[in-house]
Amino acid sequence: MSKLVNEFNEYRSKMNEKLLADNNKIVKRIFNLDTNAYAKGALDVKTKELLGLVASTVLRCDDCIKYHLETSHKEGITKEEMMEAMGIATLVGGTIVIPHLRRAYEFWEDLEESVQ
């Protein structure tokens, strides 16, 4: 796995463990709700991940973008599909999301390199 992807996952895992170990009922329920929201339902997981990616980009959350990029990649979303979704996110979010688009593109490249 690439350095960028590995650093993100290590930090995320470490801090999620700490947060969940604190045994805060509200935090645990939000984590559970998030997990269930992205499970297959009327919409397939790939579609939900792209929706999450677009929303995260418009809201300018780099950690969320990375999470949805990695899950999208694991779900078999192509670079073309990802970029089409990011194009919509950039249109909706405006030029202020371009720095997030750049970082998302870089993270996607690292994801692609990690499977080669």
C-alpha cells in the first residue's frame, strides 16, 4: 500500500479505536448509522459511495473524501467514474473545492499504484 493511503488508514484506525473505546453512546450510534447508510439497499454500494464522495467534496472534508475514494476503489469504481462524480462535485461546490479535487486525484493515483 502506498505511503499516503497507509498513513491515512493507520491514523483513522488508531483514532477510531480510541473514540469507540471511550464508550460514548452517541458517537457509537453515529458510527453505526454511517456503516448502515452505506450498506446495499435500494441503491447499490457503488452508487452510495459515489454519492458520499460528492457530498464529502462539496462539504470539503478531505478525510471523508479519502475514505470514500478508497471504498469506491475497493468496490471496483473506475477512474473515469470517480472523475465524473468529482466533476459534478466541483460543479456543485464551485472553485473552492478544486484543492480537494487535486488531493483526491493524488490519493486515487496512490490507490491505483497500491494494486499494481
